[in-house]
Amino acid sequence: MAPIDHEEATPHAPLHVAIVMDGNGRWAKRRGLPRQLGHPKGVDAIRRVVEAAPDHGVGWLTLYAFSTENWRRPAGEVAEVMRLLKLYVNSDLEKLARSGVRIRILGRRTGLPPDVAEIVERAERRTAGNDKFFLQVAFNYGGRADLVDAARALAADVASGRLAPEDISDELLQAKLSTDGLPDPDLVIRTSGEQRLSNFLLWESAYSEFVFQDVLWPDYNAEYLRAAIDEYNKRERRYGGAVADDVLAAG
Ligand code: IPE
Ligand code: IPE
Ligand code: MG
């Protein structure tokens, strides 16, 4: 097979890439370590990917860091993930802010410990004026919870008489999601070999391309990202329409 010409292959950059960062626990277990020791290594992988993404034509990067279902994990592991989010923001916020990154946290704010909610708000406030690169961290995020919250908000608008049920559209529902204003993800990547969405971006990934990579998240790097984007570039997106060649042939 001929090598891919990257200039040629990325005509529609910047892309929105969303990643289910999976496999931290297994990475640690394979080394005979307690599961939660995989999470700091996962943060190192986040740094590598955030750094590499703009060079790969990515303009929006959304990382699934903690799901609404991850509260079911042992309290010690949950506390470790909360600690690492705070550590990451404390250590990297200034550098990210100065390089033009805009940070946004997706998901439910209610239910976050106050110190975590505070740091999340600080990261968003500090980078609110940036527009070089958009980094979303899905934290206490669940696609169903986000849709439920949107349904509640729409119902409240209907109950108060501000909105008629027949006026509810794709756009109005989208506007109530925590992803309001983001382009839909072009590419959803999941690491660790699992092939499921686990409640990530249920509405937004309706026409996303999926790439599943057999690598544990702490081992992820720029080469894996390149490989996923190369795979994406071979796909033909149709959005329910016909294959481009067939449309041309049909005149
Ligand atoms: C993903 O890695 C990180 C979080 C969900 C916080 P896991 O912790 O799910 O790793 P595995 O799937 O158990 O290996
Ligand atoms: C999805 O991974 C959530 C994150 C990566 C934050 P999980 O490890 O929680 O998903 P399941 O349990 O394997 O479906
Ligand atoms: Mg997992």
C-alpha cells in the first residue's frame, strides 16, 4: 500500500478528536502494582497528547477522564483521580494558558467536591479568552446524565411557557448539553482494546468515526495519535447520504 501523504490526507483539519482514555488500572496491574498507580502515568500520557495534537491537525481535543459511573470505584481510587485533576491543573494551567489553550470541563458540576469544582472553574476562567486550541476534559461526565439534564432544562422552559414542545429541535437540545458550542467529534478513539462507548458523548458521536487501539492509556503517545488519524483519513463519511463516487456517477 502506498504511504499516506499527510498534507493530502488532512484536508478538513482542524479535527475534533475525543478519547476514551482507558487502561490505567491494567497498566499498573501488569506491573504488579496497585491499580491506582496507573493514573499518574495516565496524566503523563495526557501531557504527551495535548502537546502533540496541534501538530496533527487537531483543533479540539476532548478527554474522558472520569465518568458518572466511575463513582462506583473504591473510594481510594476516586480520591486519587480527584487529586490528580487538581495536581494537573495546578502544575500545567499557566503553561497551557500562555500557549493559547482554552480549557473547558464537561459534565455535572453538582456532585464534585468543592475544591475540585473550584479548580475546574479556575481553569476555565483563566483560559476563557484563548482560542488557539480547545481542550475539553469530561469529568463527572455521562452522556445519559447530560441528556437528562438537557431534557430537564427543556421541560422547565416548556413549563414556564418560554418554549412550545413542537419547537424543540436538534439545535435547541444540543444547546442544553454541556458540549454546547463544540463541534461534534470527528474521531472517537478508545484505548485498551475495549470496544465500547461507556456513556461518552452519546448525542455528539452520532456520525463520528471510531478507532479502537490496542494500547493501554499510560503507554499512549504521538505515534498512536498519528496512527488513529491516519486510519480516520482512510474512512469515508457519509452522514446518511450516498457514496461520493455514486453521486457523481448518477449525475
Ligand atoms: C481509565 O483507566 C481511567 C479512568 C476511568 C479514571 P481505567 O482505570 O478504567 O483502567 P482499566 O480499564 O481498569 O484498565
Ligand atoms: C470509561 O472507562 C471512562 C473513562 C475512561 C473515564 P471505564 O473503564 O470506566 O469503562 P468500562 O467500565 O470499561 O465500560
Ligand atoms: Mg477502564
